Amino acid sequence: MAEIEEAPTPIALVHGFASSFDHTWRKNGWVDILGDLGRPIVAVDLLGHGTAARPTDAADYGDVDEEVNAVIPDSAPDAVGFSAGASVLLHLAVDHPGRFGRLALLGLGDNVFGATEPMLTADALEGRTGPEDVQGSLFRRMAESAGNDPEALVAFLRRPVRRLTESELAAVQCPVLVVLGDRDFIGGADRLMAALPRGELISLRGVDHFATASDFGAIDAVMRFLET
């Protein structure tokens, strides 16, 4: 009797705020490089971004996590998320035990506990802050480059986000790779790493938040993690 080959495990890719699947993953080479693993790539555009719907009422963004959950295959795929996308994936891992085989989180750290200041305000995104607001300017340029609608992004930014706790994270049993630049404005990840039962941290030297997804060290670390 011939053996039945198992289908390759899909890899879901979830981008960060103000970006899109194409802007974060395709343009930076992730789709081609991860494609060398011979595994299906699941493209996800967060609500308000890329090819997804773009409502401008914050009330329409209450189920962002579950909308992503509905797009990802059911059979415990691996997933890679950056920034807001990483936060969504971590929430799904908490709310749906066993949801993922492996989870790689880029540009995320102790801000999952609400321990850091918000990295962006609606005023900054809409251009109502001065040139001293470097982060706001970078987010605005990213949104323009990705072809996103500022009003939809403001609504996304104002959506309710539940802060996680150590006890919730202790229930995440899949291997989790956290990749964080040592110049990322969100700060460190010591508290997050202490809470994750099977967490591993890769620190990218000299890399800030915006350069993380294009850094080859990040791509290489995730490739090695997914090949394990």
C-alpha cells in the first residue's frame, strides 16, 4: 500500500500597521525566499490595509483578529507577523490554543502588555504634527507607499486592543520566535520572553522598527526557525 504524503504546512504572513502584504512581504523578498521551502504562502491583508475593505469607522474594526483567523487555514499552519500583524497572531495563539505550529513575531516586545507609550497618534498619521515627529512621518510615508487610505488607518488605530497578561501567554505552547531590533522604539522583550513557555529571542544589532522586515538577519532567522 502506497504511503500518503502529507501536504506541506502553509505559512501565513501578516503585515504591520500602515503597510500591506505586498509592501511588507513581497517587496522585501519574503515571498520568494520562503517559497524556496516549497510550502504554500497565505497572504493576509489586515482590515483597512492593502486589498482588504477600508471602513473609516473604528467600530468596524472590533473583530480584526477573528477576520485574520478566518483567512488562515485550520490545520495548525506556521505564521509570521510584523508589528500589528504580530500582535494579531499572538492574540490568536492565546485565544485559540493549538492554532499554530510555529509562530514568528517581528517588531513586537513588551508593548503587548501595554507597558510602552503608543507609537503613533491619529494626529501624526493625518499630518497634524511637526517635523520633529519622525515616527509619524515614517508611518505616513509607509502608508502612502502602500497605497493605503489615511482615514481607514486612523479608524484601525482607534480600534480596541486587549492587552495580554503573563498568565494568558503561559498557555501558548507552540514554539515562538521573537525578532526585535535593538534600536526598535517599542523597547525590549524581557517580560514577553519570560512569559512564553517556548520562546526564543533574536536581537538585530543596529536595526530599528521600520528596517526589521527588510533586514536579512530577520529573514534568515525566520527561515531557520521554520525549517526546524
